Amino acid sequence: MSKELVGALVQLGAERGIDRESVLQAAEEAYAVALNRRHSSADIHVRLDPETGSMRVFRARRVVEEVLVPGAEWTLAEAQAEHPEAAVGALIETEEMNGDMGRIVAAQARQTLQARLVQIQRDQVMRSFAEREGEILTGVVMRVDRRNLVLDVGRAEAYLPSTELSPLDTFRIGENVKALLLEVRTTVRGPEILLTRSHKNFVKKLFELEVPEIGTGLVEISSIAREPGHRSKVIVTAHQVGLDPVGTVVGQRGARVQAVVEELGGEKVDIIAFADDPAEMIGRALSPAPVISVVVDEAAKAAVVTVPEHALSLAIGREGQNARLAARLTGYRIDIASDGSGTPPAAEPTDGEAVAVEGEA
């Protein structure tokens, strides 16, 4: 191998985002594989001088009393002829040759090297994406198969299966799609980048993009409960005295929360202020239903909530959705009962306790 060829290999690696050391190591391994293939049973490795382009070939052989594997073993007498200190059982490395290895070996080495560089590039790309797990990526839809999407996310393709889509999601080829990087996993087809739009953390990351105060730590999303395509409940906490966390997240004229709702395809979103008192927190979690009283059993992590009779269905929600989300949000089992009074609707919550936002019909 010439100095010019070494330089060309390094340049090729740089174009693929592969560092110099990895390229040179791959070249040494490729030539070693080709030589070992030609000399069966041999233990050959190669050292490449990046400055001169010269290549040195070494063979490791075990010293034995009787040779059973020619090429990989030699007798004590043979070994001591070159290495007087050799003893039975020792593994001794000797330089076999350098320079010309023949066209067949060189061709095989080039094929192995090319495949190895492709693998290194793929591994590096996958590692870079693995470090971004939990972040939002934007990709372009390349293929759609029964609502399973394949996205171009830059240096790789990512998979967004139908099971990770919201019921409200519909995309066509060529559209830009935001999704949460769920994981980089190994499959029988190789590494795969798995995305999601149905995970509750997708909602959290969307709010982080829209609300700078979350990034600076002034406001924190404490908990999220979600049923994709239907409703999300988000508890927010302020870490600055006098700052209204709900108003901050909702934004002026609802601009911030509405941007998230639009990205979710119109999914309803409730923004709820955190409360230290479990009873108060449970009452807020049942927003937008008015609550008369909450009796909490701390030991059993259970609560009985009384609401006006007219608001019972609102508190429970369609197919129990509102109560179910409130239970997930607070970690309490919630039983809801009406007071049987037929009391008229209560006033809307005040002091930034809770805000419900729905997508446009």
C-alpha cells in the first residue's frame, strides 16, 4: 500500500464522518482477514505505517512439542532457532513479509475494507442517534405502508409504526413529521431508529419547544397523563415566586398551548397547576369538572370525590376517560359520586388552577 493510497483512504473516511484511526484500523483488519483466508489456520495480523504507507505482516504461532496445526504451530526447535528463550506453550509473533501481497489478497482486502467502512459509518450514525433518545426529530415521509411510516431523518432512516401514531395522525409521502426518538434498537435486519407520536413524553417535549421557561427551569412539567388522540392532562409547577405556571405554559391568548394542540391534531390538553395538598391536586386533576369535596385515604392511595349531580358525567368523562387520566396523573384511585342536589354549574376555576384547551372541531 502506498502513502497516496493511505491518504485517499483517510479522505474517504473523512467524507463519511469516520476518523483517521478507525480508517487505518479497518485497513489493517481487512488485509489481515484476506491473508488469513489465504493461509488457513494462520493467526496473521497487519500493521500499517500511515506516514510511509508500508505494511508489515506478522504471524503468531504457538510453540508445541508436536505440530498438529501447520501455520499456527511450530516445534520447540524451530522456535528456539529464532528465539532462544522460547518454551513450549509460548505464543511467538514473527514478521513474515511486507510490501507486495498479490492481486488476489489486495482485491479481497479492498472488498472487506469497503464493507467495514460502511459498517463503521452505520454504527457511528446509530450511536449518534442513540445519544439523542428522548429528543424530538423532524423527518420527511419516504414510504407509507398501512400507516407504518419510514422517515428520512438526515443521515439515516427512522421507523414510525402505526402503533406509535395517534388516532388523529394522517401523513402522506413528502410531508414533514415531528416525532420523539423512542429508542435505537437491534433487529434481525440491523439497527433501527424507532419513533413515536403517541408517548406522553412527546407532549412534554413539544411544550419544552414552545415554552422557553421550561428550558430555563422557571417552570417544570411535573406529570403527564395521556390517551393519544383524545386528551392529555399536564401538571405544571413554577419555581419562581409570583410566576403563574399555567398562564406561562398557555401563553398569550393561548398561543403556546394551541401550537401543541395543533401539532397533536386537535387533541384536548388540560394544563393544571401543581398543589401540595393531595385533595386539592385531585380536585384540579378532574378539570374541567367542578368539585365539591375530596376525601383522601393516604394509606390506601385512594380518594372519594363528590361533584354536583349535573357534572357527574363531565367528571367521569366519556367511557371514564377524565377520571382515568386524573388517577394516572395523581397516582390515586379515584371514586366519583354526585351530591344528588342538581346544583347549577360552579364558576370556572380561578387563580391559574387549571385551563382546558381543546382542538378546533
